[in-house]
Amino acid sequence: MPIIITYDVPERHVELKKSLFSKEYQDYILHLDKNGVNKKIFLPNTTVYHKTNNAKEGLKDIQDSCDSLGIKLERCVSTQWGPDWSAIWGKPFGS
């Protein structure tokens, strides 16, 4: 089951996100629109998605990344991405 992780760190969130990307996390979710076309839903700045991890694996991944980078993890929620959601589809970062 896919998960999302949302977190707060006081600094270096770009480095943390890159570390999570190396563990197959993404800053977007693919979603089929009503025409059957895959659209990217870009997530908030400190939120990532993983297609197959469970919530405990996600929490361990972010804790391990923070520990290896020397970043303090202030807040974090790792949870299953379920069928009931709503979103504002943001633009890609840097655009």
C-alpha cells in the first residue's frame, strides 16, 4: 500500500528530500484523470510519497536519512495513502 510522509526539519530540507529520493520516494503522485491520462499531483514542500512501503518503513527511512545527514526531525507523520483524498495540484518545484 502506498504511503505519504510529511515532516518538519529546521534546515537542509532539500538535502533530506534528495536522500529520500535515493530510497525511491517522490515529490509527486501520479493520478489518472477523468480522461484516463496520468497527471502529476505535486506534493507540499516537505511531503514525499512511496509506492510500496508501509508507514513503519517510511518512518524508519526518514529517521535514518536525518541521522545520516545530522538533521533534527522535529515532526513527522508517515501514513497510508488511501482512496479518499482531495488536492490542489501544485506546479513542479522550481517552475
